[in-house]
Amino acid sequence: MAKPRKPKAPPALPPPERRVTLCVIGAPHGVRGECRVKAFTADPMAIADYGPLFAADGRVFEINDGRFLKDDLLVVKFEGITDRDAVARLTGTELFVDRHMLPETEEEDEFYHADLIGIAVRDLEGAEIGTIAAVHDFGAGDILEIRPAQGGPTWLLPFTKTALPRLDVAMRVATADPAFLAKPESAREKPPEAGGDEE
């Protein structure tokens, strides 16, 4: 007599420093729960190769079916999503996997964005600036978000050889040119209010 199988534990949400974004859900495609998905992998179809995908709120997505559409776009059917309205509510949702699920990079200067989180950043003289808190792509190239060592609002730094001339992922340290740091503007003094008592 076969023993009843124990239910599988739901996959654990990886911590932020191990999350690698693979794709973002786009608009619905048809009325049966399919959606367009923009893939960030070199091979768009590879997003299905690394197991369940996670959203930042902890939801887990499993791909039931997918097909190539064009360029970096796929048409995907997720498990349990069966209608257009459900897909529409997911538009813009980024999906990621645990860094541990990805293969190691083959080239010395190749790495995943998740590998950069937490790396110490120093200036050209070796003084501590802060740590890399996130990597963003606003459409004009990658931008590093730097958490200052002394606290306060984060700074932005272009992820280029000029702005970040040295990066050692293995040693967890990078050298930045402070001239390229975009810091929040200091709060300006408010102009004196018009009126008031005049002598």
C-alpha cells in the first residue's frame, strides 16, 4: 500500500540580496488568461528554466505554457490564472528568482545585478562612500543606488567604467569617482513670507 505523499512546502521567498529579476508581466493577450511578458534573459524562453518565479509581495508564479512572440516578448500562461481581468491586475509586476537557481557566469567581467548588492563603494583615494543598495535601469543604462555610509538619502551613480573605474565582485569592493554621484539637493531655505510688520 502506497504511503500518502506529504504536501510539498511552498517555495521560500528569497531575501532581497539574492533576487534576480527575470521578467515583467505586460498586458493581457486574449481572454483566456494569457499575458505578454518582457524577458530580461539573453534567451527569452529561459525564464521557465529556473523554477518558480516570485513577486515582491511573496506570490509565486509557475509557467504552464509559453511561446515566443517577438524580440524579448513572450506570451505566457501562468498556473491558476484563467481570465483577462486577473492578468490585467498583474500588469507591471516584476518576477524574480533566487540567485542560487542561476548558473555561474562564464566570463570574469560578467555577473548578475544581485551580485552587486551590498558591495562596499570607496572613492578614488580609498575613503568609504557607502554600499550598493540596488541596480536600476531607467532606460538610459544601468544606475547604481548607493546607500551612504553616514546614512541619509541614497545617491545614484551611473554604472559605467568612467564613474565606477574598478569593481571586484569577489572581494566585494568597488571604486567610484565621486564627481559622478548624484546626491539629493539640500533643502533650500524658504523665502521670507510677504507682508509682516513693518516699521
